[in-house]
Amino acid sequence: MLFFVLALGCEAHPQAPSICLDMCHAAEGLYGQCLEDWGLGWPDAGHESGESFVDSCHTWTWELQIMEEEEVRAGQAVGGRTEDFCQERLQTLAASQATCMAYTDQEWGHLL
């Protein structure tokens, strides 16, 4: 019975929009190339690997989605901000002319 209750609790949480995972992969690709250009590796950036970076990024966007949905329920915001946020960043990070500054200029701790 406890498993059923826990499973229901997990399903109640929102998931980050899929565009956010795309954004995280684009960030990993660009940042990984920058680290390589700078003679650094993922451990120098605080991650075990590019995959752990993507996991961390996706967790962050999931948290943004949870906060957004709480604000929407409280009547303090409208929905869609997390998806728009990830879409904008994806366009910047995946652009063919994106440089390391496209990554480093982002405010990664910035909440919507």
C-alpha cells in the first residue's frame, strides 16, 4: 500500500517540458566543446561527465517547472514560462554561430 501511495505522489509532480531536455543537451554540447578548448574536462566544471551535466540541467528545469506550477495554482503567474525559457536558451545555445560566450553569458542560477 505504501508503494502505491508513493507512486501516486511521484506522478503528481510535473515534468519539465521536453524542449528543456533538448536545451540541456545543446548546453552540454556547447559547454563540452568550450571545456575542451580551454584544456579542461567535466570534473573541472563540477560534473563527472557530460551526461551528469545534462542530468543536473534537467533537474534544474524540472524544479523551475514545479515552481512555475505552484505560482500558477496560487494565481501569481501564467503557465508556459519554463517552456518559453528553455526554447529561448535552446535557440541561443544551438545556433550555428554560438560561441562559448553564448553559454557563459547565461545566468544559469537565474530563476524565471
